[in-house]
Amino acid sequence: MKSFFIVIPPGLETLATSELEEKYQTIFGEAPRVQSTTHGGIEILASYEHGFALNYFLKIPTRILLRIDSYKCRDFPKLYKKFSSVDWNQYIRAGEFPQMFITTLKSRLINTKKMENTIVEAISKYYKKKTPPKLPPEYSENYQAPQIHVRVCDDSLTLSIDTSGERLDRRGMKSFTSGAPIRESFAYSLLWSARKYMQNLDGLSFLDPMCGSGTFLLEAAYFHTSNWNRDFSFESMPLIKGVEFIEKKFEIKGIPIFKNITGNDIDKEMIEKTKVINSITPENSNVSTQYADLFSDQLPEIKSSTDILLVNPPYGKRLKNRVGTAKYYAQLIKRIASFHHPKVFGVVFPKTEGPQPQDPDGYTKVFTTTFSNCGIKVDYSLFCQDQLK
């Protein structure tokens, strides 16, 4: 068994743990062997097959790290010795050097530049002793340069290698964006927070009344599928030769399917761009976007009730009406509840804009968390109709 560290955006650990436990049990037929849950991550023990495959089906994490080694290290001679003894031919293609991310805290090793130079020298020594193997073409076509993460805290060093490549929230589908969009992993986590209150898993409806570039819409459409539309760095590691993985493209049983997905916005240019979303979504999802102002009396007629509504409204400089911003978010929540009547709805708003809004009539706040979106600290509140609690 190998140690894998699942990097989680701070504030989303509870939701990420829930996603890991449910999907791991469904796909592999067993519970994940969680070793620890910390601020910003979850450590588990798993085989290569299961650990690498986390990249395929987890959508809240930022990346998946494979732990290579951990030990006490207080000086550069030991650092050099330990790194020169790592079997780099397992992880890196033919004599290349990895990108390095080094952090130190309360350690005698504090000069990260010197640490990087020492590591490069150590890997060079390794390659002088062992001829790097040439990979067959199938392992070289989509090669991604590896990244190693070196963390030293209280003189304890942990060496990990990234198995994801680009951040996992970069799904490989969107080609455009709007101002201050919500990150895909955040959008998925908020959908995950709402889905537990839905009894029907097949045919849910979703609405984002301020959809921007459509991040919520895409995450809803692909909510039940794997991350199949991109490559991962572990797919280029020499050690995976002979490892049998689950199929990359699949649907996850027991995960809700959103069939009717709607996005509204007051930016007509962005609405035109988001119309392409329906052409890249699964066959069982229908995505539509339209021009609409949430606060207008001329809103399009609502033909059916909405199961889940999520919104990431403007805040900070994007909120042109600078008067009474706390009042604005209170009005927003009241408007959603009174006009759309969703079974469950969630709102993201800046943490600095005063106290959290009160529960609207007929709804109770059932979940809250705080995270950072585009460098802005935000709160998220989820409201549920009283009869569904």
C-alpha cells in the first residue's frame, strides 16, 4: 500500500471527505483507508491502481500527491544523500529533472534555493549511476513534466510527487471565462453540499440566475461523470507500466444526474458564449442559457420548479451598486426564495460584507463554510425548504 495525499482547498475538507468516501466505496467496493484529515488535505493508504485513479473521479480536490518518503532532515549532506538514493527512474522520464515546490517551517533547512540546488545535484548523481530507461511511445505522447513537493516542518521532511499535472479543477472543457469566476472545484463542492437533500437521483433541475461563463452549468452537467476529458501526469510515469486501471471514462452510480440545467445572466455577450455549453455536455443533460435580470419584473416564466439553485453573485469591485452591499445580499436571498422557490439554494458572498443574511421565510440554513475565491474570502450558505429537512 502507498500513501497518497489529497490536496483540498481550505474550507472544503468536510465536503471533500464525503465525496471521497461515497465514490471510493461505490467504485472499488470498499471504504478508503483514511490515515488523517488536516487543514487542506486528506491522507489515505491505497494501491497504485486506486490511488492514481482518484484523479479520474474526485472533483473537489486540487491535486493528488504520491508520498515517496518521509524522514528527519536537519542538514544538506543528509538531504543530498537521501535524494540521490530515490529511484527516480520510476517517476520521471529518461533523465529529466522535476519541477520543485519547496516549503519550510520551523526547520534548520531554511534556504530553499540551496535546497533546490542540492536536490538537482543529488538527482544528477543518481543518473550517473543508473542509465535512464527509454519509454515506449504510448507513455511519451502526452507527457507532462513532473512536479515534486518537498515540505520540511520541525525538521521532518516529506517528499511527494504530483500525480495530477494541472490542477484538477482544470477539466479541459471551457475555452472562455468571465470576471472573477468561481473555480470548477468550488462549484462542484457546492453542488455536492446541496445534493444530499434531493431524493430523486435521476432528472434533477438546476438554475444559476447569474451564470456568468457557466461554471455551475458545466459542473452540474458532468456531476455524475469521471474526469475523462484531460490527461494526468501519472499517466506518463514509468512505474505505471503493467498497472491495470479502471476505465477512464465512466458514470458514477448513485450520483445525481441533472437533466434540466438553466443559466440566466444580464451580460448578453456572455450569454452568447455560454450557448456553446449544450454542445459539449453529456447526452442526458440539457443546458440552456438566456438573458434575464434576477431583480427585474420581466423575468422569464418559470415552467417547472427548481430542485437546486446556486449563485455566485458579484462582489467587491464587480458590484457596481456600492451602497448597502449587505442589504443587497439580503435582498438577493429574499428574491430567490420568493420568486424561484427552489427546494434548495446556496449563495456565495464576501465575508467582509457584514453579518450573514437571515433565513428567508419557509427556509432554514443547513450548511455554511468559508473559502477563498479569486483571492477573496467568501462565505457560502445553503438554505433548504423547511419540509425537506
